[in-house]
Amino acid sequence: MRDCLASIARETTTPYEIIIIDNASTDDSCAMVERDFPHAQLIHNTENQGFAKANNQGLRLAKGEFVLFLNPDTVIVNDAIDTMLTFLQERQEIGVLGPHTFNADSVTTQATALHQPTLMRAFHANIPLWRLVPGWRPPLLGEYVPDGSGAVEIVKGSCMLMRTALAREIGGMNELYFMYSEEIDLCEAVRKQDLTVYYYADASIIHLGGASTDAVSDEMTVHLYRSMKKFFARIYNDSPFALQTLRGILFFGSLWRLSVWKFMEILGQNASKARAKQGNHKALLRWLLGEYS
């Protein structure tokens, strides 16, 4: 968070306010903000409200014409906020804007957009039989890197710029989700307003990715798929057939990936990562075979 806040101050000339929602952190984050960034408005929740609720807390307090939803594990580079803001101000047809995103090495590109989830895309992503067909790559459920600036279905939730009035009109982020899938619902709501979801390659940030979830990766894996299930329940009107189909897709997809990671551990290839990934899939399989809620 310190690097994120410092980069905003360093790279941004547009007048701004910073609203930080702390979801009951147990480190010295709040003390650091109060000491080093006293101009920031800090809201310290006594319990973890989840990603969507926390962002909506900030949205209710925002005074600016535009609002930027920004993860703390990001770094602004090359005047990215100013660049995004200038571009969005001139284009009323754009509802939400997401930037190009670098990985922590500041060189390689991180997946920045997502395809709208469907059962078929979930099947292709989790049971990739399409790999047996040379030259064919169907749209998959998950993140990807667009070829260049332009309209996409969903931009990644780590950095999203939009007009404050629009964000409030659509109700902010859907608090049905504790964590993950919020940007999917938000971008869908934007498209329903006949506005464009836009990936802007000329503005860049660095996203460390997963820095806030590494310590509880098994738990966050289940959160991810629990949110996915809630999304599918909504778009498929709670269809038992659709939800059980999704369950089967996730089960077989996770089972074969667990086997692959176990085989890699046996071969001694990146054994620590292989064990961590096995833990993720075991947690997911327990959820799929148990509560699936």
C-alpha cells in the first residue's frame, strides 16, 4: 500500500482525494497510512466486509466527478491516472476504463480483460479438449490480454476508472460477492446502459497480483469459485441443471489439474509450487463435494 500511495502522489497531477477502506487488517497498514499519508481518508472496518462492500463504502464517500477503484497491490507508472482520465473525459460512450497492466517485473504483461462467463466457456477453460484441434482457441472463461485498445466485455477489477454518477446509478459493486466476480457484474451493468467497457493500452500500471491473498490461497480459491457459482446462479436463473453442470465441469477440471501438479511434484519440478497448487485443488474439491454454496 505504501508503494501504491507513493506512486499516486508521484505520477498524478490531477487534483484527487484518496479514500482507503481497511478491511480489518492485522498488520501496521493503518498506522503507516496515518503516519505517512495523513491527507488520505482512512476507514478502518472492525471486520472484513469483503471486496465489494469495501469499495462501495469508498464510493459513497467520494466527492470527485470520477472514481478510480484501485487495489493496494498496484503501482501507478507514467502518469497513468492522468492519461486514463483525459481519455475518458473526452468519450461519453465509455462507461468504465481499465489500463494495460504489467506484472511485478515491470516488463511482462498481465492479463487485463475477461470474457463474459458462460457454461461453454467454463467447459473449454477447465476441460481443454479444444487443445486437440490444431489452430483452434475458443474464448475461454478467464483473463486474457487484448490485442490493443478497444471495447472488451470485462476489464480486470484491480484498476477501473469510471464516472462517479454512473457508478452510483448502477449501484456500485454487487455485494452478493465477498471477493471475485464483482467486476463481471459491474461491467455487465455498464453494458446494459449501452456504454462501452474499454481496455486502454496507452496507460499502464503494475499489479503485483495476489499479494492480498497469498497467505490464505486455499481459502481464496474457494472464494473465487463460490463467487463464480453465485454469478452463474444469477445469469441462469438458479437452474439446477446449469449449476450441477458447472459443478461437474469444475470437479473434473480440478481433478485432472490436481493429478498434473502431483506428477510434477514427483518429478521434482517446482515442487513447492506444485504442493501449493495441490492444496488449492484439494480445497476446491472438498467444497465441490460438500457444501457447494
